[in-house]
Amino acid sequence: MRRLLFAANWKMHLGPADARGYLDAFLPSYAPHADREVWFFPPAVSLEAVARAIAGRPDLRAGIQDVHWEPKGAFTGAVAVPLAAQAGARAALVGHSERRHVFGETDAETARKVRAVLGGQLAPVLCVGETLAEREGRTTIEVVRRQLGAGLDGLDGGTLDRVVIAYEPVWAIGTGRNATPQDAAVVHREIREWLSKRGAGVTRVLYGGSVNLKNIDELLRERELDGVLVGGASLDPDGWAQLVSTREL
Ligand code: PEP
């Protein structure tokens, strides 16, 4: 059984003290649910604070928003996988659309990061998704297949099962305009087919892009979605506790 996964991407918000305050509010209002996990991706400086606050809650996990592929060295400003792990990370976002489109990260760099994350025994959350121009040009599936191929090529089924895929159409991130559950499901099915052809069986496929309290019910009713990756709506601890409690058993 694939457990539902709710992932919070805090982007460049919530420093260590804010993160502790957030979890002081969140933890008492969210008891573990057997069918789901909640992962937090704080800024790197807040990773240790988050990891400490959630210690003892196996349903919760801390992760890093980006990594460098080298394990150490002269890469000013970058964070290596072993350093993130030492701070408490057990997962890493890779290829988030802001890394690709704001910072110019290439498919080749994304591939190196996925391997570094797997090598460090963290769970990679590989983000894929098309721009508005690509959607309008009807190349969504082509783009997503290319990103999957670049990021995951050569990995066997068992390894692919350790990866999480987040389908995040670029035009839906931070815009207030989410994909419909039906549109997301079309892409999710393609992703699942791509994975199963390579022997994967339980890889989780999340949807991300303007998910909030108003649309989460409808999105999760679509069984192709194994969960969601959420930016803006994850920043308020009370709202997030409510969102991650959606679709009770
Ligand atoms: C994201 O950062 O991955 C994201 C989906 O952001 P938002 O929920 O704000 O669209």
C-alpha cells in the first residue's frame, strides 16, 4: 500500500526560531494517521530545528530543498547531501521548478543530484512539470518524459521505488491556478506507466501547484494522486494541520 504523502515546501520562509514556533503549534493539532506521512522542507538553516522538533514522530520527516551533487568541497553556498543528513534531512527536493527556471538548473544537474541523494540514503522527491508555453504547445507529456528520463535513467525498479515524483506544472506554482484533478491524473498515469516499464511498483506520485484548503478534497478524490507538494498553503501551521488531515480513514 502506498501511504499518502503531504509535503510542505517552505521555500525561503521560516528561520529556525519561526520553525520551532510553527511546530509548537502544528504538533499538538496533528496526531499521526496510519495512512499518511507529512514531510517538511524548510530552508537549510532551519533543518536541524525541524528535525529536532519532530523527533519521535516516525510519520513526520524533514528534508532539504536542494543539494549539491558533490559530497564535499569548495562550493560556496551549496549544501552537500551528507551535511544535510547530519542536520536531520531524510529527503531532498530535486529539480523544483524554481531551481530549474529561476536558477537555470539543467536536466543533467538534476540527474547528478538524484544520484547523490540516493547515495546518501535520503529519499529524492524529483519535481517535473511543463511551462504554460509547453502545455499550450501540447508537449506536456514529452517534457515530463524527458525530465523523468534525464533524472532517473538507468535506475532499477527497486531504486525507483525509493524515489517520489512530484508533478508540478510550472504555470500552477504560486499562481492560485491549480491543475484540475483530471488534468493531473492524465500526467500521473503517464508517469506511472514510465515507472512501471522500468520495474517500479510503489513509487509515489504527488501533485503540486496552488494546492490549498479549498481544492485539497477534490484533488485527493482523484486516486491517481498519492499526495501533494504544497508551498504557500503550508506556511500557516493551523491551516496545514487541517490540510494534512483531509480524507480521514
Ligand atoms: C511548490 O513550491 O512546490 C508549490 C507547489 O507552491 P504553491 O503550493 O505555492 O503553488
